[in-house]
Amino acid sequence: MDHILITKRLGEQIRTRRLNLGLTQSQLADRALLTRQKIIAIEKGALSVSIGAYARVLGALDCELRMVPAVLPTLDEIQGIFE
């Protein structure tokens, strides 16, 4: 599976968890000791963000990383590949 898709999915899951907890990006940034701009990058699945920053956010959301077998990308996720 493509590493870009993996971080994109992780960012989407982080955003969903944040919203489910009723947190703003600024509140999550405060909890994780990061900037709001870093939270934005994480939620977009940016590859330039360190694994340490992702770990801080996951900790602030009371979550952890687990390795699970990858699933095939959805049609929405591969939409731009053939254009």
C-alpha cells in the first residue's frame, strides 16, 4: 500500500476522533503541545510531520497506533490517479 495513502487515512481518523470529542484544532494543539498549523498538517496526512508529532496527537486523543492489514483503497482515494 502507498505510504501517502496510509498517512492520509491516519490524518482523517485523527480529525474524526477530534471532532467526536468536540475539540477544536487549537484545543488539540494545546493538549499535544503543538501548533495549530501542525494539527492541520497532521489531519491532512502530511509526510513532513514527524512520527513524534503524530504520537503526541494520538496521546492527546487517548489513542494508540496499531498495525492492521491494509485494505484496498476506495474509489474516492484513487480518483486522481488516472486523470
